[in-house]
Amino acid sequence: MFDALARQPDDPLLALIGLYRKDERPGKVDLGVGVYRDETGHTPIFRAVKAAETRLLKTQDTKAYVGPEGDHVFLDHLWTLVGGDTVERSHIASVQTPGGSGALRLAADLIHRVGGRRIWLGLPSWPNHAAIFKAAGLETASYDFFDIPSQAVLFDNVIGALEGAAAGDAVLLHASCHNPTGGALTEAQWLEIAALVAERGLLPLVDLAYQGFGRGLNEDVAGLRHLIGVVPEALVAVSCSKSFGLYRERTGAIYALTASSTSADTVRSNLAGLARTSYSMPPDHGAAVVRTILADKDLAREWAEELEAMRLRMTGIRRALAEGLRTRWQALGAIADQEGMFSMLPLSEAEVLRLRSEHGIYMPTSGRINIAGLKTAEVAGVVRNFTSL
Ligand SMILES: Cc1ncc(COP(=O)(O)O)c(C=O)c1O
């Protein structure tokens, strides 16, 4: 039976990692990878995470199942970080998930289950968005979110998409730190989106994967909080992979904001059922770490300080890169004002391949670069190679 299968293409980003590893040039630079790196090129474990793990190792006394909904204390603390007291807690249904990807998949499954057929997606986006929605049986309607040559968010297109959407359609929104463009929405734009989503009866699915990587822990959820304060129903998919550096521990959560506590209970039971038939129960360790950190004032402070230092490193790299690149492409001055780990450079596929072969600078052919892949000392050389194209 397996002979009937078609070979699927390898993930281009994973293939790029392989090519980078094989390159023996000492000055090679990896701008392709999707994880945070520090000034030594390492993806560190937060000190607060290590401390929490040490505590867990000493105190954990069972490995019994956690249940399909996961750890309620984790879910509660994480929501405080994300939503604060914007909405009535009893109206929220939440389930712990394997990463933000698991949260997005449960969200898509839930939308499908309630009869939602279509989800709107601004492009470019994280490639797994469209793939997850398709796998869940949803149809994706796309629009252009960002213009790479001018580095501009095409806000008129966002409004056009929301105005063209039918009541009951879902809309994917990046909470902040847009992947892959770094393009940010202003507060006024969030207000406009929220009003339109509410007016047209759309269901927003907000993807929050980089809280604390953009303007700050609270600033990165300001638009999201406004939106959920205005709409009657919403879904929020949270990933702890980047904000807590827990990538491989697969830690995340899906929150459904509903109109009543009865509705929240029904939605919770549906999310739990969807989890049960997919992977049964989420892994415990990462969520236990996040719970331990957020439940302890000192650990939470230490974690927030470490996260802030990472954010400041990225904003410093952004400023230096923008300063250098704007001499060749004026529009790239915008990189300094963009948010999070990623930006998109206006490079052709041939230029990307030349940078790779001639200078050992690795990025996907889309031109997406990971700002955190750069060390401060590498910026000048990378700018020289870009601007000599
Ligand atoms: C925009 C966005 N959403 C969600 C995720 C999901 O992350 P994970 O499943 O690793 O938590 C990512 C990861 O790269 C992402 O970039």
C-alpha cells in the first residue's frame, strides 16, 4: 500500500540547516534557523528554566497522566501573562497543547467542527499556518499582507480582506513579531481591525508565538488585548517555545474566549475531545517549568529580565543592520522598526544563492532572515556582502 504514496518535499529550512553544517568556512553565518541565538551563536536555556527544572526534579513525585486539558495552574498563569484581566475568566476555555503548533491545530479542528469553512491568511506567513489549516479541512483565503520592496504592511489589504469575509469566517492574526516579515500593526490599526471583526461577525484566531521579543511583554499583547475586549468570541494560540526557550519541550496552549461560562464549558469539552483523539494528552515537562516560573515572583522576575536582554540584543542588531542596509536599499531602514526575530530582504533567489556560495551567508530563498542569527561583530561584514550584490 505504501507504494501509492508520493514522496513529499523535505522542509526547505531543515535542508538549509544541513547545508550550513557541511560548510567548513569559519566565517559562515546562519540566518535561516528559526530559533533565538545569543552573541556566541548558542540557543541558551534560560537560567530561570534551569532553576525551575532543578526544583521539579527534586519535588515531582509522579509521572501519572496529566489529562487531555493539561495543567490548569499552568493555563491560568500563562493566561495572566497573555490576557491579563481583559476578559471574564469563567468565559475562557483553555487546553494545554504540544507547542503553538498543537494549539493552532486544535483551533483549526474546532473551527472545522463548528462548521467554519474558511480562514483568512495574510501572506507571507509562517508556512505551517496554511498547512495546518488545510490538514484540518479548512479552506484558506489569502491576501497580500506585506510588500517586500517597500517593507510596508499593506493595511488596506487587511481591511479589504475583513470587509470581503463572510460572517462566520475565521481570520488568522499574528499578535506581534510577524513571522516572516517583522511588520507591525499600530494601535490605531488594531482598533480598526477589532471593530471590523466584531461588526462583521468574524472569528479571530490570534497566534502569539513571540511575546516579549518585540516591544516588551505587555506591549506585544496590547493589540490582542484590545481585540479580545471587543469581540464576543475569539481563539488565542500561545507558544512558549521562544518566550521561554522551551522549543523541544513542546509547550503551548489554546484559549477560546466565549460569550458565557456555559459556552466556555462546552468549548473546553470539545477541545479536550479533539486533543484526546489526536495525541491524547500534552507532554508535562515544559508546562510544569512555565508554571513553576510564573508562580514564583523571583523566578518570574529573573525570567522576564533574561527575556528583556534577548529582546534588547535583537533590537540592537536590527538598528545596526538597518543603518548599514539603508545605504543600498533605503526601504530597509524599516528593519529597525520591525519586531521579533524575522525580516524579509528584497533579494532574488539568485542573489540568495550567491550570498550562500560566495560568502557562506545562509537564508531561505524567500529572503527571510533571522535577526538573532547575527552576532554584533558579524553585522558589518554581512552588510558589506549584501550591499555589494
Ligand atoms: C508564527 C508562529 N506561530 C506558531 C509557531 C509554533 O511554534 P511551536 O509549535 O514550536 O510552539 C511558530 C514557530 O516557529 C511561529 O513562528
